[in-house]
Amino acid sequence: AAFVCFQRATEGGGRFLVADGAAILAEMDTAVLQKLYDRQIRISVSNLDIPPALPGPLKEGIKIAVDKAVAPKFDMDLEMIYESDGKPGRLQAVETAE
């Protein structure tokens, strides 16, 4: 896994590697990897900050719309979760725990 962009660059180039995820994991201490696995550390692929005071049914509608619009763009199973990082009103598309 590495940095990914879903839109083609408008002017030449457009490809660059920020980090080689496989190489990083290969170099990590197995005890640290086990701790991450045990704690079910997951990737947040998208954040959407909405007003925290929105009524519940409207927030649920936004959650469903984001699930339909964002999740298909990623090659992973995602779960839509409000405020999992403690920020009021933040909806996150988070990789499901495996």
C-alpha cells in the first residue's frame, strides 16, 4: 500500500511514492505489529466535518450518502463512524477491522 490518487494528473507526471507500506510493515517489530492488530488500529480514508448540532435523521442521511458515494472508490471494506476520533460532527470512513 502507498499513496494513491483517484484522479489523473491534469498536467504530465502525477505519480510519486510517499511511502511503501509493505516495506514499512516488513521493517516493523513484530511485537508492535501484534499490538496494533490486537488494538484493531484501522485506517481512516475520509473525514467529513458537519455541524455537530444537526438532527439525528439528517446525520444518518449524510452517513448513508457518504457510504454510497465514497466507499466504492476504495478497494477495502469501510464503516461510516461519527466522532470516532473525538471531534464533534466528524464523519469518518474507516477500514473495517479484520
